[in-house]
Amino acid sequence: MPKNLHSVFINGYLLLDAGADKDSKNAYGYNLLHYAVCQRLRETTLCLLLEAGADMEARNTYGDTALHLATQGGDERMARFLV
């Protein structure tokens, strides 16, 4: 079973119950919350990640949190959810 979720997350698979690493990051420091925001996924996806203990304050290599990415991308709905 893969421990890096980035490739399967894009396809909509969340393997948290199977023990996958919710805080894994890609080469640019993006974690699953970063991906969820960038892909404009539903708030329910973010809820699931946050309930599983994903780090909302995690920063990518550019210093951005998920909230930063939401505001930079003009996603007011997601930004309000993350505040």
C-alpha cells in the first residue's frame, strides 16, 4: 500500500484509515491540505483531513499554508472555512 498519497489523492482516494501518511509532502513541500485547496475540493475533504490530524499550519517550500493558497487563489469559500 502506498505511503505517499499525492498521486492517489488527485484521483479522489483517501487512504487515511489504512494508515497512509496524512502529512507527507512532495518535493515542493505541498501536503494534502495544500492539494485539497489547490484542487478546490469540498470542505468535507478538508474536514476529513483535519479530523485525521493533518497539520493546518504546515508550510510548503515557499512558506505558504493552505490558507495562504486559498487566499492567493481567490477561493473565498475555502479561506473562510480555514479561518
